[in-house]
Amino acid sequence: MSRGRRLFTMLKLAAEAHARWEIETSNHIVRNRKKLLLLLVLCLPILGVMGYTWAAGDLIGSKSAYAPAFYTPGIFFATIFIGLAAGLVTGCIGAGGGFIITPALMSAGIKGILAVGTDLFHIFAKAIMGTAVHRKMGNVSVKLAIAFLFGSLLGATGGGVLNRWIYETNPVLSDLFISLVYVFLLGFLGFYAMTDFLKLRRAGSDTKIQDPHSHGEGKPAAPSGTTGLAQKLQAVHLPPMITFDEDIVPGGNHISGVFVALCGFVVGVVAAIMGVGGGFLAFPMFVYLLGVSSFTTVGTDILQIIFTAGYAAISQYAIYGFIFYTLAMGMLLGSLFGIQVGALTTKVVKGIYIRGFYAITILAGFFNRFFALPKKLRDMEYIDISATTANIFDTAGLIIFFAIAGSFAIWVFYMFFANIKKLRGEA
């Protein structure tokens, strides 16, 4: 297996693990009337600004003013749709839909740094309203988690400081920087996912990607699954040493806490810059760099997402005014509903089609940010193109993204309602 293919496999497994966590969290909230009522109460501030924000315009920072207070009811309802689309992706595709949230928010008129902060707060709010520790998600290694969080909190601080420094230097540069990060990440994920889908389609296969650290029914593999790089790192005795996977390997494996903290630092930086929990990056680091079993990785990774996202959201964005709380609540409302519908729809849709939509959705986010670059580069005076041309590219990216997201939502709802009798029978 090539390195690129191996990395994509790990990123895919990380997204699937995150999706399972989101589905479990969503179910916990939806089935609790008190928490649903609390969520509706948190959305009440929208009523106080409905009339005011329509007329505020440039006074509080319009779409082109790059001020952090721009807000309209239209954007609020757009975030409900964004949360719904992300929820459908998570529930139906079985992969975290968080990749599309920040690009979607930026397309709706939210500045990049605000989209990042709001997305982080949305992740944290969902975790707090759900369950803080998910016992069913796998084994949690407390020692690994502590060392990893030590690094990730430092990294989140660095990433948040960098994001704010770029914004304060030039707000346009901030949007350009965040867009470039998403272009590279979504481009890699999207084209690999599409290639994977096309290969499976030609082969007529509907099998899932297998975790190289598991056998059969999700059981942990033997130590032989550990990569050569992980074995080399585990052979370095650099205090403090951490023991893990005691339930899988007799006596457990050992690795330096320094390596774990360094991995956490990288994840923290990326999470704070992109507005994601960082689980998609932590998963391959745990498995391929540190040699942790996927069973332990899932539980520990989910735990670090909660703390990393919460710390970054509050300490790096909330206290500086870079979070739209009502928009985060709008996303949460939409995603809770979307996850429920998406998860049920998987029972009546072939897996091969789900994988195709996974690839298309990621590519939609990629093209959205890619087509936004000419306008950002023109505003920064890096390229010399007309304003009309730049706006055409920007509008094309917006149309492509929302057309694909809307088509996906319509398709899922059609499959859901067309098979509702069957779904009721299974229930």
C-alpha cells in the first residue's frame, strides 16, 4: 500500500470514528427533552436581532468590511442548512461532515476567523450537550490522553495566536490563508476519495476499507500491525515513558510522552487554524507514528477532540469576540436533525453510492475554496485580474458548493421518505 493510500485510509477511518461519535451524541441530545429545550432557549437571542441587523449594514461590518460583528437572520438560516448538510453527510456517509462547515460558513458571508471559531464552539457545544466521555467509542488511555492534550493545548494556543495575528495584520490575508489550508486538505482528501470510489465501482465492490489494526468484528490486532516507524519510536527510551494497550499486548507497549506531546502539538495547531477537532489528523498519528491500536486510538482521540476544541474555542476565539453563538446553535439544530435522517437512510442505500457522495461532497468544498482564491489574491494585489472575473470565479464556487450540498440533501430526503414504510418496519 502506497504512503498516500495509507494516509487516506487512516484519514477515512478517523472520519468514520468521528461520525460514530457525532451520531451517538446526536441521539443522546434528541432523546433528552430537557436538552432539546435548552438548545431552543439558547437560540432565542436571534429574536432580539432580527430587525436590527437588516438595517445595520456597514455600521457593524458588512460582508465586505471584515468586521467580526456582521450578522443577519439570513445567515442564521443559512447555518441551519449548513448544519443540516453536515449532519446528513455525517449520518448518511458515516464520515465527519465538519470538513465542509468552515468553507460553507465562509461562503455564507462569515469571515474565515469567525467561521473557524464558530465551528470549534459548535463541536464543543455538541460534546457538552451530549456526553463528555463516550464509553462505547473504545478504550481510553488516560496517560496517552494527558500527554497528547499537553501538546495539543499548546498547539491550539499557537494556532489561535497565528490566526488572530494574520487577521489583525490583514483581514483579507486571513481569509486567503484559511482558504489555502482547506484547498490543500480537501483537494487531497477529495481526489483520493473519488479515485477510491471509481476503482470500487469498476470492480463492482461494495466492501469497506479495512482497518490494518483490526481483525474481523473490530477486534484489535496483534502487535505485528505496528509500523516500522512506530517500532523505532517505541525503542527510544526518553522519559517520561507511557505504557498503553495493556489489554491487547501482554505488559503493554511503551513510548515516550515527548513524542505523544509533539503529535498533540501539531494536531492542536491544525485544529485551531481550521476550526476542526483535529481527530482526522490525530488518528493516523496515533496508529502509524505512535503504534497505538485503533481500539485505543478511537476512544482517546474522541476525548482529545472534546478538550482541544473546547480550549481553542474559548481561550483563542470566544474571549476575543470571534464566535457567533447563535450561528453555532443554528448549526447544532440543523446537524441534529440531519444526522438522524442520514443515519436512517443508510439502511436503504447501497454503500457504493454513499462513498460516491462522500467524495463529491469533499470536492464541493475544495472547489468552493479554490474558486474563492482569485478574488482573495486580487484583493491582496497578488494577481492582476478584473473585479468582474474575480467575482465570476467566486460566484461559481458558491453555486457549485450549494448546488451539490442541496442536491445531496434532496436525494437523502427523497430516499428517506420513499422508504419510510420500510424504515418504520425495521424500527
